[in-house]
Amino acid sequence: APRSPRDRVLLSQQPLSRSLPTAPGGAATPPGCADLVVLRMAHARADMVRQVSGDSHASDAAGSQQKVALAPMANSLELSQLNHAVAAPGVGERLRIRIRDMRLPDGHGVDVKEVRCKAYFGALSAVMEGPDGRPDKSRLKDLKLEMQGGSATVEIDVGVPFPQEPWAIRVKFYHRPPSSLFRKENVAELTDVVPRPMSRVECKPGGHVSLEVLRIVPRSAHRALQEAAGRVLGQAIELGVEAVDVEDLCLGARELGADTLHKPGAVAALERAAAAGKVEIVEKLVSSGVLVTAAAARAAEQLATPQCVALAHQLLRVCAKPAGGEKVSLLSNAIDERLPLVAEKILDEDPGALGELPPGGESAQRAHTAGAWSVLAALLQRGDSMPYQPRSLLEYALRVGHVRLARACLSRCEGMDSMQAAIHTCLDNGRVEIVREALEAQWRVRSNEWSESSGPKLLTLECGPSDEPAECGICFEALHQAPGIFVSEKGFRACQHFTCLECAEHVQDEASDRLRIWRMRRDPRIPQPPGPVCPMCRATFAQAARLTDPTMDPRTFFRLACVPQEGEGVEDLRLNDKIVPSVLSALLPINVMQFTPILEKELWPTWCKDASSPNALAEADFLRPGGMLAWLSDHLLEMKVEGVRGGPPPLQENPEKWFRHFDYNGKGVLSKPEVLRGIAKAYDVSALANPETPARRARSEGIQRLRNIVDAIWDDSTWQNGVPLAEFLDKGGLAERILTALPPPEASDEHAVAKRTSSVTVEEALARVRAADMKRCEDDQTRAKERAEKQKLAASTLPMTRNARRAGSVRADQPGRAGAELLLASLLEAAREGQRGTVQAPIRIQCPFCGAVNQARAAAGHRVICGGCRSVFAVPAGAGLTAAAAAAAAAAGGR
């Protein structure tokens, strides 16, 4: 047996895996003595542990070190990566510390054989964050290692690891000089986390050493360590540790076996990180080998951010990867796992993935169950059957604001009598962007309807010819091209008059310029000019605006079309029957004189059904199914589509193009209402009436005769579902029958129709018109902001002059002061507008307000101040009076 503590420590430094000692002379130890040697080695290690523990200044939480039986090496786990944050409950452990290949810094003058070693180990926070940057020895365990030629090996019992957090070790190398054995001289030191595999560590202030620190844990604690690894991983993610620390935990967990990261704890940690949106940590966990499940993908998708949806897509791709290498539909997996946003991302990135879903109603039903509305919309557009009631599905799409699904439902009009309920749903849920699509779907449905009395829904049949549309009262341009209104400060119409938008804005700009120049002059003798007023009724207004298109925003159109009385609010607005003709003529090219009797007798009674107020239309009645909005939107869309597509080609010249022009659905079949509509648009229906019929009844009689003609030539047995193109073009087909039964059109009409034809389909025309209207709305908003800024600039007051600050007003002995300020303001304005340069020739121009003839150096577009009434007006194009005209004007005006 060893005879001294030093011998016992030296013996304990030998690895447990070494062979049995040999007897003196090189003979092997007798077999009977092998167990005795092993027993002596175990006793020596126990004595060393007790000695080290007695000399240490550290203590655990219980105040005394736990005594745990040391497990044999064959039944132990050697862990070099799993830190002490992961520990089996109640299981004692050992640490094996191995030092070798020590190299001291150059010039130190100390032999490696004279170096001694002392180590402190424990919680990382105690090693690194003690007082004054030194280790907190009260929380650490210390140990002396006997060095032999720069190497040492020792095992120490640490009991149950406490605290359960990452540990570290601090090793000090020193020597005692021969002159003073009681004095220590530090040679080098190092600090590193434990456990760690054998690797080189740099020392301070120089040199290096190879260090290995292993955790020796009983193999019976393997399962408990695996469970603890997953649990600690989840706790670390909750505490917000860095991604590199999570990667270290995963590296240590893999020491326990590849299946450790497949345990429920590790899987739950991945789901927790995905639910928190920690993309970098999730990527570290996946790359480390944590089992990926669809639940983690769902947790990431719940955040609904683009980054998290991409993360969920990546997780689904990993968990859906087949083991055998066969091809798997990722879109189908996303639907089955109820990942609607991931399914939408897959479909957006690869539209061809839709072909992986089988056609029919099953895929649509699965998409509906999973809530994958984008996929369902694509399936409906592909032609799959509806998985649910169309109207209910459309209302749901409008309510949640899913535009793609709403458009897909609107394109599938089967089973829907009308779209008014959908329009109400759009407006009630604030989905103005889908109102246009709903109105377009309604127009497509109503375009195939035929009324026995009025025929198809065509503007020329209902309202008469459009040869004399309403005009702007200022420039005499057609009003329906860009109708403008005057809006008050409350956002309502200031009066019932309409002008074109350009003239309305010009009136406002003139008033702003007069106010700006009056502020610049600061002449107290001149009163402040009034604000902008309507040129017809002199009603004041705040701004000029375009009359809102009812197909884009029906509610805003109704509120701007009404002229409120004093004190009325939004709820009290009513559309009076006296101003309805002017409102409709501002949008449609109709003759007001001919349209007003039709409106009063036929249309208004069907629109306004409120017996208590028969002369005023409320907003609910305006939006009512079959009401004014439906009538107005149908004619507006018909006019806009026809403006893009052009008129129909002559039937006698090109029957095939005529057929395709009126095949709105593109199915290659024309129904009887579509044929009637085509004939009514291409021919003058009034010419079919009896010549002796009064003009007021020619239209209705011509429609009835057209219906009788088509009924006579239509083969109900063969063309029950419509006439196809081949039978329409055949000899003796429908085209030849129509040309035979109807009188030839007049040459002038034929030429007018033939010169405006195109091959644009209805869907393409609707898309173009919709894009143009959207662009117009954006431009109007931008122009309104610019004009508001300009008004704000004009209303701002310039700094007062020096004399004005002294006396409070302009002095009478400075008559040129105001003119100088006006000249300066004009020069500044010309500089801003880039109009400085050549001197303009003098012209003589008459003031439109007082008739005075002014002489000024100005050109077209410049602003001139009248010398008589001080009004500001713009110089029109080609301005300037001849001498004779100026003399006549002077004689007439006296100036």
C-alpha cells in the first residue's frame, strides 16, 4: 500500500484504463494480486478526494459535499461537450482533468519539472465574474495537481453537480524558488469552460498546454440525461440565449446519442423557438439534428410575418422529405398539415405546383378545410367545383378581405341570380377595392338579359341617341369625360352645378392667385378678395374635385352627388329628383332633354320606392338591388368596355369577328340574348318599326319586332344551349338568316361602326379599364395633395415691411412700394416656374371683369392685374388686341 499522501496522489494520477502493474524485475503481477491492486487504487482515489475536499475553501448549497459511490469505468459515460447545465437528478459525477505537453513562455528561466499546478473549478459565473475580476473562491472547489514532466492526470468526485449551469476551470502554474520555499512565483495560467476535449490552450502571459476535462457519469443516468438535455434546451430558448449557446447545447446533447435530439423535450424546444420567431436559433437546431415536425412549422406560421412564413416553409420541406427519395407534393402536404400561408407561398413561387393537386372537388374541399384560400381561389379559377355555397363563400372572402378568393367566386357566377348582395357585403365590410369586381360580375350577368319591353340593357335603347351630351358651361367640352364639382369645407357639394375638372380647378387657382397677390401687396386701400366661388351661382367652395366614379366607390359618389341643405349631415343626405338628370348626364353621354321624361316615367319610380319621400333617394335605396347603382354601373362599364374594344364589325363583312365580339364569356357559343344584344348594338332598332309609328314609340316597337325576327329564325331544338361558331358561319346558318331577315344598315352607320373595331376580349378590356380607373384615382389623390400645399402656401402671410411695422400700415407717401413688392413677387414666381428669360412683347388685353383695356408685357398663361378693378386674370392663348379693337373697347368702356 502507498506509504504517504504524495504516493497516493501519484497513484491516482494513473489512468484507470492502464494495465495491471508489473512486479519488480518485469514479471507480471500474480493473478491473485490483481483484485488487490485495483482495490488499492480505489482506496487511493478516495483518500485523495477526501484530502482535496478537506483542504478546499468551497462548499456546496447543502453545506457539505455529497458522498456518491464511484461507478466503474466500464459503466460510465465520458462526456467532453455536455456542460453541467444538463445533469441527471441525484446522480453523482466525477471530473477527469488531464494536462500534458506543457510549454512555458520563452525567457522565463523555469524548468517544466519544477512547475506545480493548482486548479479552481465550478460555476462559470464564479470563475469569470468574481470580485475585482478574480475568481470567487468561496463558490469554487480547488485542487492541487502534481506535475510530472509537464503532465498530470487526476479524477475528483464532485458529487451531484451544483449549480446546474455551465462550469469553467482556472488553472494556475507556479513554482517555489530554492531560496524561499514558502514563496510562490506564478508562471502561467489559463481559464476555459468544462468539460472540453483534449486540445491546445494558450496560457497567460505566454506558452501553451494541452488540456482535457471530462465528465464521468454513470451509464445508468443516460436516459435521465437525455430528458434533461431537451428540457434545458427549451429553458435556454425561453431565457433568450444566443444561437451559438444553443448550438453548444445541441453539440453536447449529441454525445448522448443521435436519438437525444429526437426526444420530446428537444422537439418541444424547436416548436418553442419557432413560435417565438427565432429564425437563427431554429436553423441551428435543425442543422444540429433536432427532429422537425409539422407542429413546428405551424407554430412559425402563426406569426404571419414573411420571415416566419419562409421559416415554416423551410421546416415543412425538411419534415416532408421522404426517406426513400420518392417525390412528394409539398403543396399537398401544406394543405394536409393546415398551413395556408405556406401553401400560398408555394403557389406564388411555383404556379405549376397546382398541377400536383388532382382535379375535381376533392382538392378544393381539402383547401377549404385547411383555410388555404389562395389555393382554393386558384382551384376555382382552374375549374374545380365549389366546395361550399358560392354566396356564403363569397361573403366570407369579402368579410375577411381575401381579394383573390373573392375574385374567384365572382368569376364563378353559376347559382347566383345577382351580385347586389355581394356589393352590399363589400361596402359593409369596407372592401371598396373589390366593389369594382363585383359590379363587373354583375354587368356580365346582366349583359345576357333581355327585357320583353326594353330589350337589352343598352344606353342608346333606354336613353336615346348620345349625339348631344351635356357640356361644360365654361369651355363647352363634353362633361362626362372629366366631371368636376365644387366641394365645401365639410366635404359636401357646395352647389348643384357641374363643370369639367380643368375649369373647376382653374376657378380655384384664380381665387388662390388673387389672395396671394393681395397678401403680397399689403395695400390697405384694396379690400381682401373673396375666396373661390362657383361661376354660375357664386356659391363659395373650398376645393374643386372630380366626381367620384360610382363603379370605384359607390358610397362616396352618392355623398358627392347630393346637395345637402343647411344643417344636414351624412345620415340626412338625399338625392333629389331635380338634380338626378344633371348627375347622370355628368357621367353618361346622354341628351338631358330627351332623357328627363324617360327618367321621370320609367326609371325613377323603380329606384325610389319610399312612399314617405317619393322625390328624394336615400343611400340605402341607391345601393338597393336593381336600383340606381346597378343601372348606372352597367351603363358605365358598357361604355368603358366599348371604348377599349370599339364597336362591333359589320356582320355582312366578317361574321366570325362579329360572333367573337359578342361572345363575352369566350365559350364559343352565342345564346339567344347575346344574339339579340349584338343585333341591337349593330343596327338602328327604331328603323325596324313601322314608318307610320310615332317617334316616341319607334324604339319599343322596333325592339319587339327584333325579338319576333330572332324567334322566327332561331332553331330551338338544335340551339337550345346556344349556337356554336361553326353553325353560325355555315351556309344557311344563323348569320345568313340574320342578314336575310334584317334590312341592310345605312352606309353612314356601317362606316362609323367599321372604323372602330379591335380584337380585344371582354376580360382584357375590363382589366385595362380597371387599371386606368385605379391610376386615375391615384393621380387625383396626388394632384389634390399638391393643390392643397399650393393653397397653404398662398394663404401664408409674408413678412411686413419696415414702414408697416412702424406705422401699422403702408404710408401714403410711398405709392410705389406696393408695386415694387408686386414686381418682386412676380419675379420670384417666374423664377420658380422657370419662366424667366426673354422679355415679352407688350400686349393690350381687356379685363373680363370690368372691361378695362390693360397694356402689359405678358404671354399666354401669365397672370395680369387689372389697373382698373385690381382683379387677377390669366392671359389666354393668342391674346392681344389690334388697335381698332382696342379703340372700340376704349370707346365702349370709357377707359
